[in-house]
Amino acid sequence: MTAIPSFTGDANPYGGGDPYADYRTADFPFTRYANLADRRLGAGVIAANDEFFAQRENLLVPERAEFDPERFGHKGKIMDGWETRRRRGASAEHPWPTAEDHDWALVRLGAPGVIRGIVVDTAHFRGNYPQAVSVEGTSVPGSPSPEELLGDDVKWTALVPRTPVGGHAANGFEVSVEQRFTHLRVNQHPDGGIARLRVYGEVVPDPEWLEVLGTFDVVALENGGRAEDASNLFYSPASNTIQPGRSRKMDDGWETRRRRDQGHDWIRYRLAAQAQIRALEIDTAYLKGNSAGWASVSVKDGEDGEWREILPRTRLQPDTNHRFVLPDPAVGTHARVDIFPDGGISRLRLFGSLTQEGTSRLTARHQQLGG
């Protein structure tokens, strides 16, 4: 087990130059999973008890937080994050907040799932970060309102206990609760600011929903697909290729460094469950001078299955969505796209439906995780 680094205490006041020069961070092992709090999946910060200095929605902005030392507004320094006012005590004799005082924000995950790790990022909050944070999770079907989530009948499970954090740092927490969650409650004790929230885990889709859909994208992140590994992640993550919608810019896809050998690059995926694939798409949107030259797609059934090519090596065009109907359905649990020799693709879509075995396994896991 890799130890998770922790950061506590103030960062130094900003002294000019690159504001990230003294930023404290680490390589957290759980970041290989998808960010379930990604707005592209439909995540949102649906409520907060206070956002006096900076709006709660900043928590889920995909880009890293920015800092402009000259930017002030009518309420004070404008920060790129969620920042609450300073809490005060009840009287002059007791001007300090109590141990129970805290601020909170409710986060709807973009896709329900099992959480493997959380990053509470306090970038640029050097002396105004919370003393400690805690995170709780719950699973509520449908689209509950903030009032419903805060009702007495909703059970919250501790994912991150109240833990001291550091300013201007990526505070990472490993989560070991084997349960499916739909919403989080992020608490900062007693007040302060958080720049970004990242929630890494595995999507666990609703099998009844997928059954009603019939034919769907069996490798899509929102449906429970996952990019397990890739040959190269130099410019962008492989999980971009299974995000919802079409790519809107070059770095919203997967691009590898330039090869100077005779090899090629690839991504390996795990499907939502065992599925029967009938058609596929390979999109190179916004990859114009750096799209892959050729691509092939293979599938295998089970961890020990053999790879079978379902799309032979095919020429790709830049900035184009390529569609292929398979002559015969292909059954598998995993897929692999190989690109030649390097470059990138923006999206991979594998259209089909779950087999009876796939539906049974997915339903059993969904029930086991409290879905």
C-alpha cells in the first residue's frame, strides 16, 4: 500500500512570480480512476450554506485554479474556488467559533460509483484555507433537491473523517468504503476556502436503465466503461476517449508523444459488463495534424481471453468521425484500440447491448454495493 502524503499548515504568503512554484502536491495512486465529479459527466455543486467570497461552482472547474494578485471586488480578494466568510463566536467573551461550527457544500456526482480517493485542493488559499475537512457520501435515487438531501431520513456515510489540511496544497485521501454513492457533502471546519474538488472512482451504472436503453455505448464512462491502461499518456488521459459528447478542443481527446521507433500506441478498456458489440465509432475531432494514421480495434472475453480483431487496421482521416458496422456481433468484456504509429483519437464508441451473463453480473454488483 502506498502511503498517502499529507500537508498541514499555512503556505508562505504569495511573493510574486509563478504562484504554483511553492504548491505542495504528490502523485496519488487513486488518480488513475475517473473523476466522478467531472461536469462533463453531469456533476454539479447543488447547494452550499455560505459562498460569500467565492462561488461554490468553482469547485468542479476542470482546469487548475488561477490566481491574480491584483484582482479584488466589492467583497474582497476574488479567489478561484469556494470561499466562505470568517466565522465568529456568540459573544465578546467567546469570539471564537465552536468545535462543531463548519461550512458545507452538496455535490452531485456526474456518475454514481465506488469512490477510491478524493483530492481537496486548496491552491492559492495560503492563510485562508480550512483548518480541517471532512467528506460524507450518500446514495439517493433520482434527482433529489438540496432540501431532500438534508432531510433527517437521509443516511450519510463518512468517507474522509475530520482531518487537518494544508494551505496551497493538494490534500489527498484514500477511500476504502465499498459502496455506491450518488452525492457528497464536503465540510470545511470551521470556514475558509477550497479551490477544487476531485472525486476518483469507478462508475457503477443502474442495470435497469441500461436494459431499457437496449443498444448503448458499452465502453462509455457514464455507462460503466473504464480505460484500464495505455501505452502513452504524455499529453492527455486515455479516459478522455470515453467521455460524453464530442471533443470540443484538441486536449479533450487522447494524444501521445511523437514516436521515433517502429512501435505503436494503444489503449485497453474494460466494458460496462460482457456485451455484444454491433457497431463502433472512432472520432479524431480537433486532431488535425496529429491524428492517428491508422487504427484497429480488438476485443476479448474475460481476463484470460484471447484478443480478437473486430476492425482491421484502417486509415483514419483528421478531424473526422469514422463509423463502422460489424459484419457479425462481437462478444467481449474488454476492448483495445491500437493506433499506428502514434498521434491520437478523441473518442471511441462501441455500440451494442449487454449479454444475459453481463446483465446478471452487473445487477449482482449493483445490489452488493447498495444500489
